[in-house]
Amino acid sequence: MRSGLFFLLLLIAAAAGEEGSSDKRKVVMRGAWLPEPPYQFEEVKPGGEVFLTGFDVEVARAAFRRAETLGSRGSGK
């Protein structure tokens, strides 16, 4: 549980890091963890496709979407 909280705080800090910067560098966000349901696990769709999901995965995806939105807003797109 503590590692999940640390991961969440790390993502929030990374997403908010360069909002006001005029620098046009590409920001790369990375994360890592060990699979442990319900935080991270693989789910199989009816067609047999396997995908990663869980609380930590969904929080990471939301943070990445937010960072992307902030980045595109700052670059004049």
C-alpha cells in the first residue's frame, strides 16, 4: 500500500513539474512496479487479448493523459 502511495505521489509530481516552462523539451515519464492485485494485474478480454489493468495502472494512465494535456497546452497546439 505504501509503495502505491509513493508511486501516485511520484506521478503527480512528474505531471506538474514543467507546466510553466518555456523550454520545448520532450518530457518522458516512466514507472515501474510489481504485479499485485488489485493494484496491477492482467485481464483477458473475451477475444483472448491480454491487457494490464488495476488501480495503479489506471492512476498512471490518468496522470499520463493529464501530463499530455498540459504539455500540448504549453506548446501552442
